[in-house]
Amino acid sequence: MIIHHKGKGYTAYIKGLDGVIAQGETKDEVKANLLKSLEVMAEINSEEPILGVSSDARIEEEDLTLSVA
């Protein structure tokens, strides 16, 4: 996670994950907002077909919990 502080607020993004960005007035707020942004992006991507996977492939879904340090 990359956090920029300028003026009264913070902006954060996850390097290598386009579209996962957030803003907040505090570091804690920007981290919470970044996690929400990541959840939204994961939801959007889960609705798209998986490229390169044949239609007869066995696909398993499991939950993944991430922690922001």
C-alpha cells in the first residue's frame, strides 16, 4: 500500500492493482476506505469470466481475509 499525505488528507493505492485507490482525512480512514475499494474491485472481477479456463474445468471458491497492517 502506498499512502500520500498532502494538505488535510491522505490518498492511498495498492501498487499493481489498477483501480484500487482511496482517500481519507486520516491514515486509519484511508486504510479502511482502501479495503472497501479492494472489496468492490474483487466483487466486480468475480462477476467476469475467468480468462483461459476451459468450460469443463473444476473451479473452487474460497474466502480470503486480508489484514491491513
